[in-house]
Amino acid sequence: MMTETKSKSEVSFMRKLVIPMIAGGLAGFAVSFGIIFYMDGAFGSDASISREIAAIVGGLYLVIAIGVGVGAASPALGEKYLNTDDAEEILEMRTVLMNSAAAMTLWGVALIVLALAAPAGPIPVMMALVSAIVLFVAGSWLAWRSHKASDELFAAVNIEASMWAYVGTVLIGGSWMVGAHLQLVPALAPIDWLTLFYVVALAASFIASGRRGMLKIK
Amino acid sequence: MGFGSLENRLKHHREGRGWSQGELARRLGVSRQTINAVETDKYDPSLPLALRMSKLFGVSVPDLFIDDWEPEE
């Protein structure tokens, strides 16, 4: 009995943590490598670390969104790597997961578009502006749909994540700006601020979920 | 004065009925994650959900959720 329990937890650990981490790491590496390779070519000497980091973070959103979206679209596949009891649980949360994955996709693309925008990048300014606004608004609408479809625990996690995101942004961005004001560090570029919002929002989601025990491997 | 998570006897009552977390979640109209978070004291349910739980198990809310606080004399 003990051996069965142990082997089941080891299988869960492998399937729900190790394999997704390796797959996510490889996908993230491939996306990052592709983005840097493309940007170094497209921008030439105008390529900046800030733009590359922004595009990589946008790519990270895409990788996560694709993982969640594929798992939600195919629960039989999703139960192998999403942190759920079984495929039925994914079906129960499908609306939340699909809307959330779609929102992350649009937000990820928006950041990539802005990272590739003129004057340094190949996407014209007006096209980047209109695209970013449409993608942000549509993504926010999908996120709102996901929030409305959530039960009270997920709604509480969303609200708590917003609080952590605010605290994180004020602490990290504020501290950096204090340093910049005192000319101890360079000021953040506008694209750095956008990247910071994305990173902090993602980290805040993990913190809020973890505090509710939702990251415990099933 | 702090408000930590309440201890609760939800798991005790659920297992007494022979229900899985999924079954209880279905009956209450919430996610399994919510049931799991309540049972492990990671989340205090809203008052409407606590009332539903008490109705479902036929016990009072204070029998489900234990609070040691006492009013001052």
C-alpha cells in the first residue's frame, strides 16, 4: 500500500512537474532563441536588450497559453500535465482555462508587437499602436470572461493576485525609480515598464495560487 | 487583531457521506480546488457557501467551522 502511494506520487511528480518543466523549458528556450535570432537580424545595430527581453516575456506568455489551451481543448491530453485530478476536472474548468489561455495569447502577442515596433523595429508605429490597443482590450475582455466564469476561490485568487501585482510593481518599479532619480541606475525605458507589468502579473498569479495550496502537485 | 483561516470539519463530514471532493464540489456548484483549499485551511469560504455546506450536511455553521474567539466580558 505504501509502495503504491509512493509510486503514485512519484508518477504525479514526474508527469505534473518534471516533464512540463522540461517541455516548458525547451519550448521557452526555442522561442527565446528564435526571437533573439530574428531581432538581431531585423534590428541590426538597433537591437536593444529591453526589446529582446520584452519579446521573450511575450513569448513566455504564448508558451504558457498554448500549454493551457491545448490541455483545456483536449482534456485527455491535459490531464497528463496540467495540475488536475483528471480530465473531468479540466472539463469542469474548461471555460475558465480557455478564456484565460486566449487572453494570455493576445497579451503575449501585444508585447511582441510592441517590442518589434518602429522606429527601431520593422512594424510601423500606427500599426503597432492599433494592434496593441486591440489586443490589450480583447485580452482584457477574455480575462474578464474567465473571471466571471470562475468560482469563488478562483475569483479570490484573481483579486489577491491583483493586490500582489500592485505591491510588486510599486516595490520593484518604485525602488528602481528611486535609484534612477538619484542617478544610481539608468531609468527604465517605457518598454521595460510594460515588461515589468507582465512579469509581475505572472509572478503575482503564482504567489496567490501557491498561498491557496493550488500549486501542490496532484 | 488577526483573522487567520478557520479550522473546519468539512473533510470529516464529506468522508462521512462517502463523497469525493469532486462529488461535494458538484453538489455545491464550486470547483474541486475550492473544496480542497477549504479542507486544508487555505481558504475560508464565503458566507453563502458556508451556509450551503451547513444545509447540505445538516449541521450548523459553527459545527463546520471552528473559531476559538470569545467576546470579552
